[in-house]
Amino acid sequence: MTAVAARHVGHDATGLRSVSISTRVIGCFASHEELGPTQVARELDIAKSTAHEMLVALAAGGLLERAPRGRYRLSLQLFDYGQLVLDRLPIRRVARPELLALHRRVEETVQLGLPAGGRVVYVERFDRGSLPEEASVEWMRKVNGFASSSGRVLAAFDEDIAEATLALPRTRYTPRTITDTARLRQILAIARERGWVCTSEERAVGLTSMSAPVFAASGRVSAAVSIVGRTRALTGTRGEFMLRSLVVSAQRISGELAACGDD
């Protein structure tokens, strides 16, 4: 190897290390609103000078913004990038017309949830506007899947998602929240047979949800369509009508994905 080539290799390695550290720095802000060099250095086990350089560079690039007392926080530029990701999701574009039709048919809140490890991210929602606050704040955020109908239906049709879901800590949100591993595995097995999941007042008192799986062209589960509403509105004859409508909509979206080859 020539001296010039060796220098290029060295520069490449240094650059890759810097990228690796900077992504870890961004990751620190997932659990902290504001951070300074000392806290970042401690969390990542790096030199304080390195942490400071990375924070300054990320702020210069618009990914962080300066806060008082020499600290930093995430910038709105990241929100803009997140919106681009959302807008460019093929499954969201394909599913949107059917979700809107389902929303108009059942006159309740309709959502599209994607798997994120053992969690669910709701990337589309047509809201009736009558949900309690704890349900509304879940929009576009990762939520634990074990107590949600979307999380359970995704886990029911994918073993990796199931294991990731069951590996996460389980909070007892209400007196009706099921946290027992054996019972949850039984629920997933039943869901595979039925092709849908219903949870009643496990995330919030007075709130019920039902979900059906959406399958990609490859046959793997790629999303969950759910209807969420007040428990009294999702039971009886009306609840049965909603469940039938939900399953049909999920099947239609799966068919659209298969037709266009989206995976």
C-alpha cells in the first residue's frame, strides 16, 4: 500500500468513526430533552472534548440547536426529516384511500400502525375527535405493542415481532391490562386463527380497539389497520359490523400492495 493510499484509508476510518459517534450522540436525546458535553461524554464513554466537537458540528448542521447553559436539544429540522419519511412511505400512500373509506363507513377513529421492534408507530390516522387524551398522544409515536390490538395482531403473524414485543417491559395501564407472558402467547395464537385482535380497556379505561393485519407482496405482515373508539360504541351489533368492515379493508390494502409489488 502506498503512503497516499494509507492516508486515504486512515481518513476513511476516522470519518466513519465520526459518523458512528454522531449518530450515537443524536440517540442520547431520545431519553433527554437537553444535554451538554459532560452528560454526552458520560453516556457514550467518550472524551468530553469529542462530545463537545460533535455537539457543535451537529448544531452547525441543523440537527441540534443550542439551549441555555451550554446545552443542546433536538432541532425542528429532524421533525422536517421525519415528515419526509412519513410522506414517502409507500404503504401509507397505498392504504390512505381505503383507510378514509373505512373511517367514513364506521364513523370511528381509524389508524395504520407499522411495526418497530416490539412497538407500534401509527403513521396515519383519521380521527373522530372523541378519543381520550392518552389515546390521541400516541399518534406518530412508538408505543409498546403488548397491550394494543395493533401490536398484538402484528406479533401474531411474525415470530420476531412477537419475541420483541414480549421482551419489552409491560406496564399495567388499567386494571384490565394483560401482562402475563403465557396469557399473551395464548392471545397471539387465537389471533392467528381468527385473523384479527380486539382489546378492551387495556390501554385506557373506556376505550376499545380492534385490528386486522396487512400483508406485503412477499406475504409477511407489514402493518395493522385498527378502529379505536369508546367501548360502548364498539360492542354488540355495531361492533360486529365494524369488525367485518375492518377485516375487509385490511384485505383490500393487502391486495393493493400485492398488485403493485410493494414490500
